[in-house]
Amino acid sequence: MNHSIAAELLSEKVILVTGAGRGIGRAMAETFARNGAVVYAIDVREGSVEQWCEEVNASTSGEVRPLYFDITDEREAKDAVLQIRKSCGRIDGLVNNAGVEFNELIGMISRENMEKMFSVNVYGTINLLQLVSRVMARQETGGSIVNIASMTALRGNRGQLVYSATKGAVVSLTKSAAKELAEKKIRVNAIAPGLTNTEMMKQADPEKLQSRIDNICMGRLAEPEDIAKACLFLLSDLSSYVSGQVLAVDGCTIM
């Protein structure tokens, strides 16, 4: 990507990214900052963003600002959003990327893990969407919200009944929110990543992983940057007439 051109895509926009400490969230925060945005990189793990953001800030036109809170805690989330509005006067974009995943077969599903997944993946997403959309609704330019779903929400997958259910909920809430918020100039879309090359992949069984890669027509895992670039499009003015959509970023996967 030619950064001298792309730097204008999010110039002076204020963007929030949850789950930004590592993996896809980190790639998003870096990509948006390189495209001129002030990025609030949100994570629940104190110190996780400082590990890499100084280097990004030294070499980009935008800026990454670490912010730590639990997206499932209404009071913490509200205080954080108010802090951002007070500091910047606006919020132009939100990426609900934070998520947790436990893979368990039917009959072995843990109630604790089930509640954790719904709490973060669904309730946390709705919590941030509500808070940020209130700020966006007061802005003449509205804003853009991107929710990170999963290909499992669209196709299902063995051992992921609960996870796919939470991501299916993300797809559904995206479509409803898009219809409700359109009149306020707020666009709401979702991205459904396929198998992505994150730290989790290093723990996978090599043989089973290769079998899954063989089902990807483009012959490789997605890189976190692939997801970030798709998200960049949905946050930018290039997608000003796109809302209520689910964009699969999966290298044409056969499931």
C-alpha cells in the first residue's frame, strides 16, 4: 500500500478499536494510525499496547493512544467513551474487535465458558455500540461502526457451537443496528474473517491446520493486515454508501 496516498483515508478521524493489544486488533490500530487516524487502542490487559505503540507513533502521521478497560463493564465503558469525547470532541469510528473463543464439542460445553463468550462477544459489542453511537448521533457527519464476526457465524464449524452462536448474534445485531442508525448517518457493517495467522495458530495441530488451509482457495491463512485493510475501507469515506453488510475476508474458503 502506498502510504503517501492512503494517509488521507482516515486523516484526522478518531477511531476506537477494542481488543487492540495483539493480533488483528493491533494490526488494525497500526493500519489506521498509518492512515492518519487518532486511534484509541482499547484492551483489558494493562500495558499490552505500550509494548508496540511507541514505534508506530514515531513513524506515522496518526497516533495510537492506549486505553484500558473492560468492555463488559457498563460504568468503565461509559467513563472511557466520555473521556474520549471530552478529549477529542468526536468519535468517527468504532471497531468491535474484542472477543474470546473456547472450542468445545456438544456434551462438553462449559457454562462458564459459554457465559464468558456471550459476555464479551455479544454484550460487550452491544455495550460499546450503544455508547459510541450516542456520540456519533450528535455529529453532523455521523460515523462508522465495524463489528468483527467470523466465518463460523455464516457456515458453522465442528466444536464451535457457542462461539459461532455469539458471532451469529454479531451478524444479526449489525443488520438491525444499521437499519436503526442509518437516519443518524451512522453506518454499521461486519467483517467475517476466515482462518487468520495469529498467535493462536501456533498452538494448533500442524496436520489439522494444513487440512484447513487446503480448503482455502487462495492457499494461505489470512494475515491480520488483510482484515485490517478491509476494515480500513469500511471506516473510510470510500464506503459512504455501504451499511448493513457482512464482508467475508476468507481467501475464498470452502467449508
